[in-house]
Amino acid sequence: MSTTQNTSSNGNLPDEALHDPISKSLEKNELILRNTFKSCYDIVFRRIQIFGQINTLLVYLDGLVDTKALDNILLKPWMLETPRPGLGELIAVDLILEQQLVSIAKTKTTETIGDIVQSILSANVVILSDGLSHAVIAELKGFEQRAVEEPANETTIRGPREGFTENINVNTSLVRRKIQSTKLKMESMTVGNLSKTTIVIAYIEGIAKDSIVEEVRKRISRIQIDTVLGGNFIEEFIEDHPFTIFPQVQNTERPDIVASCLAERKVAIFIDGTPFTLIVPCSLWNAFQSADDYYERFLYATLIRWLRMVLIITSLFLPSLYVAITTFHPQLLPTNFLLSITSAREGVPFPAVIEAFLMEFVFEGLREAGIRMPRPTGSAVSIVGALVIGQAAVQAGIVSAPMVIVVSLTGIASLISPRYNMGVAFRMLRFPMLLFSGMFGLYGVTMASLFLLIHLTNLESFGVPYLSPIAPLSRTELKDVLIRAPRWNMHTIPLSGNTQNHLRIPKGQKPGGNQGDEA
């Protein structure tokens, strides 16, 4: 057994030649592959003899193949077995398929050079035998990968502690464990002219809307791009409104969230190489929903959901309301409160709106610095930086103490959103809100709010209104929007409209000993 690296000095094979059939000459096939993989040091060519009689060539990518299984289970038996009298070269593929390979790997045959090249790049082992016009492709992937662990950005108190990895097969299997039904369909596609990234569209047949599933297929099939390295490479191609700041595609690292969304008539998109799975359609109310809402009792979950809503709205309007009232409408404040703010702002050289913009800019800069820096020092820099800069700015008379309090409360409130991309949207909206409030006061805040509401009502995600089920109103689906109703009271599946045709819990289901008789 020998191992050699690709050292051919010839040029790469033209793309047209990749569709040529495989030759019966092993030397010719090897020359073609060496030309194709010129200057690819990680392509390994192994020349062996099966049973001491059949000249065979193995080609694979070093580092992406389980070489222990290849050597111990496959190659050693072929090399150590004595020659068999009357063994012909033309039945080599039959021997390979019927003996060791079938027991350790998924195999198939191919008759074109192009399929061989793509199989090698996909971390498979290609086996060519002299005298045969077809090759065997064995799946023996064995590269290093991250273990299944809890997602850092979507932690829960009582929920599962498992999250997706960068391996798409692991991710789909995690969802399969939670939905053990033949109705769970997973369709595979390939996107990327160079990366050849595997994408899986998952949905539950009979529950997911056929129109949404077909639209997902259509939009992904139209993508023409060289490389797909993450979910955003797909997200930007399939979203309905590319110029809005609001995300129209939900992303998550949690298998339980994906399983729950699939049961709610949604479609999941798995992308190989990233732990983030995309979910469509998406609505604004995803910003207020967390996985913990469904692992805690409904009273506590409802209270926490209200807290999120109040704080997210506070993060959007608090700075602009402070600027509008202190600049244009001071008569709305109690006298003592107004005197306290006025005395604190005495000596500050900037108008309130400039002061707010300056503090918001510094706060956002500190937050980004804390994220980008190493973990041991990132949190310390952001906290110490905010304390030191805020205190120094107040003592120097550059900003007022009330403004520091307002910006700090706003920053804390903006961190409560369970969805990072939704939180970023509200963070970005604070700046136009500040601009309108600094120019027109409360009238500007009202006008900006109306523009925002009109914009949200015009948004759609795969044909589903962004504010649904509130606009348009669907009474049956309100039990999991502003509140989280008890499970035994949530009968219909979301996205079902006003019909009663999609029940997930029988109507007579009650808690404890109050079970009803009707279904």
C-alpha cells in the first residue's frame, strides 16, 4: 500500500471534460483526476491491489475522511487476503459492494468524471478499478466537529440543553428525535457554484401550508451565488422586503424551537456549515417570545412577556420622549421634577437632542466593543467604560445626569429582546425617533410612530402579514401573542386563519380532573 500526493504539472481539466464517461484504463482516469486536482495538496491518491490481483485506485480528501475505518475495516482485508483463483477484474465492483463496503458505508456507482470530482469534494472516497468503466463512491466522512452543547445566546432555565452544530446531519437528526413522524419531510438542495452547500427544507406534511413550502423551494432554487457560508447568505435572497430594518426570517440554534415552529405550520431551512436554522414565515411578535415561555407556567410566562413588551417599547420611546418634553413641552412635567432637570442641565453646552445622540452613540460603541473583545475582558471594558465615561462626562459638564440615567435605562431595556436581530431593529429605530422628537417635539414622535405603524402593516413574510394575528385580527390565535394561554386552551394551530380545521388539542381537554367528554 502506498500513499502519494497530487504532483501533476499539467493544467486543470476543462469543465466540458467533467461530463466525459469514465475510461476502462485506470492510468487514464488517474491522469484526468490529477490534472483536475492540480496544486491540491490535500487530495490523496492510494494505489492498492485487491486480493493481490485487481489494480485499484482510491482518491479522497485528507482530513475529511475516516482513515481509521478506511484502513482497518476496508483496506487491510483486501490487502491481507490471499489471491483467489479465477478472479476476474470485471467483478471487482461487485466484490467491493457485496463485501466490506456495504457493511460500513453507504455506497453508489457512477460513470462520469464530474460525479467523481464532486464526490471527492464532498468528503467521499472514490474507488476506481482497472478494466471497469464505472467507479464506486463510499461515504466515509470523518472530520472533527463541535459537540452538541447549549446555545450561548438562547439559554433557558427549564428547557433542553442541546443546540445545533455546524453539521447539517446532526441538526436534522436532533429535530427528528423530537418529531418522530413520517409526515416530517426534509428535502435536500444544493446552493453555491463553488461551495456546493447542502440546504435542507423541513416541514410537516399536512400541517405546513403548501403555498409557503412551494414558495420556499422556488426562492432558494433561484439563488445564484458562488459561496454560502452562513444563514444570512440565504436570508437576504429569500426575504420579501430587503430594505426594511425588521427581520422577516427567524433564526435559532435550538432544536425545540424548530420543532415547535414546524408544528405551527412553518418551514425550517437547515444550512450545512452553520448552527443557525432559518424559520419562515416570521412576525413582529417573535421579538417578545422566548423558549422559556413554554417551559414555565402560563401565568409567569404571561407576566414576563408583558415585561418584555413594556421594556422594548421603553427602549424605543424613552430618549425621544425625554428630549421632546424637556425641549418643547416642559409644562407637562411637575414643577419640582422640572426644576431638578433644569438645574442638572445648567451649564451643559449642547441641546438635549445632541446630548442624547452623543450618549447613545457612546453607549452603542461600548456595547459593540464588549462583544468584539475577548470574553474575559469584554464585559469588564463595557461596564467600567460606561461607569467611567458617564461619571466623567457629568462632572465635566458635557452631559447632564438625567440624560445618563435615561440612556442607561434605554440600553438595559433594549437587551431584553430574546431575538438579537429584533433587538437590533429597535436599537436602530431610536435614532430617527430622536431626530423627529428634536425637530417637532411630541408631534414628531407621534408622526414617526404613525410612519412606523404604516410600515409594519405593509410588511409581509412569505405572504403572511407581519403583524398577524393582530392585523388582520384572528381571535383564535391571540392566545399566544400578547399573553401565553394555558396549553389546554390553545386548540388551533397558528396561521390557520379563522377556521377550526386545524386543531392541535381537542376542545374538551381540561386540566386535572376536569377532563371533558367532547373531542
